[in-house]
Amino acid sequence: MASNGNDNCKANDSVWQFKGNGATSDAAAVTLRKLVFGMFKNCKFNNGKTILPSTTHSFKTCPEAEEAVAAAVRSGMANSYAPSPGIFNARRAVADYLNGELPTKLRPEDVYITGGCNQAIEIVIDSLAGNPAANILLPNPGYPHYDARAIYSGVEVRKYDLLPERDFEIDLDALEAAADKNTAALVLINPNNPCGNVYTYDHLKKVAKMARKLGIVVISDEVYDQVVYGERPFVPMGIFASIAPVITLGSISKGWVVPGWRIGWMAINDSNGILKQAGVIQSIEDCLDLTPQPSFILQEALPEILEKTPKEYFAKKNKAMKRNVELSFERLRDIPCLFCPKKPESCSYLWLRLDTSVLDNIENDLDFCTKLVSEESLVLVPGVALGAKNWVRISIGTEESELQETYDRLKSFYDRHAISKEAIKPNGHPTVNQRVVAVI
Ligand SMILES: Cc1ncc(COP(=O)(O)O)c(C=O)c1O
């Protein structure tokens, strides 16, 4: 029967007694997605260019991984719900994958399968939020999903700096000063996004000793463990678990270039049973009961992915990354508003200081990135999104042709916005260009 119109409800009727949860807005406000997509809002996109970085030219995954997923689908064995901690074979395969250099080997039951590394971050933070006054130490710059989830779970965020002049080592004095009796954990990102460094054995040992001194757990985010192309080897933090408990987070998103597959893990390196004693393991298992399990298909495929991917796949990709770093440094010589203090040896980014003093009418990193998207359809992450003002992050995990196009667009943007030479003060700072030459 047709409505007479009087039954229609209105948004502003006073009868409605529900409203949105403001806490989600506070947490989402600091996410990378919110900030980057916010830049698109005022874009006109009338420059006729496709948006970069594209997904079409990024590195491809290996056929072994694709085959493993196809076989899992065809097997018909992965159509039901998986157990909350993950299926045994996947947990066993991740333990084997991580065990290489660990003095105390992980057992399958020390591993939990998650929906990518991000879900592992969410679960570990929720599990440590028992004390209402809890705080967590996060790196600056860092990966904002930690901040967002801590805010969402009511855990206070405290920052410690990474030091550009010391290979982005952790400022351990600042870290110690930031901690107090309510500090639950420190987060370490190694290999490091966005700085592109890899921590030495000695530095990691100092971090473990500091964690022991402070009585806190180390959360080691090793999601980029397969994206290492410098001289320095990657050292897993789990090696130091006899000094302080370590929760290792990882996934196949970066190494296998399949972030959309959403499969990752959390491994408990705690041979002394400290986390169990504190009830953290129980909390992790409870949290896993509360959330949807990651796809059974991907869990079924995971052992084959981890065991059958040839080392040459990573070697080839990392060699290409190294070439991309060299190409980037070459091209940055002509873009003097950007300065990279350290050649990355891992991950797929360049972390660059932005010098707004050589640019006309660019206020800061966010302004730079917003205008760049609008004029060139080129997306860079503004440093503020990762905790550092007047830095920017460029993605370089792409084919050479696209990377050249990235720098062509950056150069055009710079040429249009460069301050005229006469306007640069004599006796001022050395130009960024001079500084770039100094570090190559
Ligand atoms: C340091 C760090 N941790 C975790 C993640 C998320 O990984 P995943 O895609 O497996 O959830 C990212 C993604 O960029 C990252 O940079």
C-alpha cells in the first residue's frame, strides 16, 4: 500500500536516540588513509594524467604463491571457518619460517595467524590495554596504525625519536625518559618504514636491555623482513627474547607484494613465560575469539607460499629496488627542495626532508603533497601523516618507467614552484642540492 507521506521519518526528528561513536573519529583521524584520501578532496584532476603510484606497474608476486592459493581453492579443504588462532599447518609453517636464527625455537602454538600485520597490531595493542593508565612507546616517524589503534583502545601514545644523523637509530635516552610505571611496551619497526634503515645486532641488543630495565615487552614489526637490499643483514628481534619478551609481527604483504591477500601473523618469543604469567597470552587468545578469522584459503596456502617461494624471487626484486634507489638519487639532483639524508637499505620508500624555503607559496609538507596531487596526480605521503613535519615519503617499489615518470612530474612541479634565484638570500644555508651531492 502506498504511504500517505505522513509516515516518512526525518533526520532531524527528536525521536532518534542513537548517535555515532566519536571515539572512532578520533582514532581514524590519525590513519594514513584518512590523511592521504583527505588530500584528494580538493583535487580537480583536470591535468589529464593518471594517478601515480599505480597498481599496474608495481612489482608482481611469484607464480608459486599464486599457485598455492589456486590449489587451496580447488582442494575444497578450505571452505569452512578456521580455528581462532589459525590452522595448525599455517602456524607450523610460520614458526619454521621465523625459526632460522632463533636460539629458542618457536613452536606452532607460539604463532597466531592474523588478517595481515595490521590485525596483529590491533590484537597485540588490545591485549596490552588491561591497565586503564597503560601507555605504549612508538617510534617517530612511525607507522600510524599503531597510533590509531592505541587511541582506539584507550592506550596513551608516547613517542621516541629515530635519529637521522645516527642511521635512524632509536634515541634510547629519550625512550627511557618517555617511559614510566604504566608503560606496557615499545614498538620497533625493523626493517624500518619510512626511514629505510635496518638495525644492527648491537643496537637491537641495547633495545632488549632497555626493555628489560623498564620491565616492558618489545613489539617487533618485521613486515618488511624480505625487502632488504643494503649491506647490513636483517636481524630478527626474537634472538634477544631471553633478555626481554618479544612479540614479532609479520605478513606476506610486502615481501610477496600481496597486501590485498590479508594474511599475517604474531609470534610469541617468550621462552621464560613472562607474557603467559602476566595474562597477555590469554588476552591475545580472547581477542582472536572476538574477531573474524583470516581467510581459510590463505591459511591453507600459507605453508606452500612460505616454503616454495624461491630465494631468487626476493633477490631479483631487491636488486630492482636497489637500482630504483640509485635512479632516485640521480633524479633528485635536479629537485633541490627534496633531500634524502640516508640511502635506504630496505623497504620500498625514500624518506626525504622537504625544504620549503626554496619554494614559492608552499607552506609545509601537507601543502606540498596536496598541490602535487592536484597538479600532477602524483601521491606522496606527507611527513605529518607519519609524525614528522616537512618530510615526505615517496614510493619507489615500481617499474623503472613509472619511477622515471614520478621524477618527471616532481621536476615539473618543482620548476613551477621554485623560488626565483634572486630571492635566495646570500650567505644562507648551503642549498639542498649541495647537501645531496655531499651524501652520494
Ligand atoms: C610498518 C608496517 N607494519 C604493518 C603494515 C601493514 O601490513 P599488512 O598489509 O600486512 O597489514 C605496514 C603497511 O604498510 C607497515 O608499513
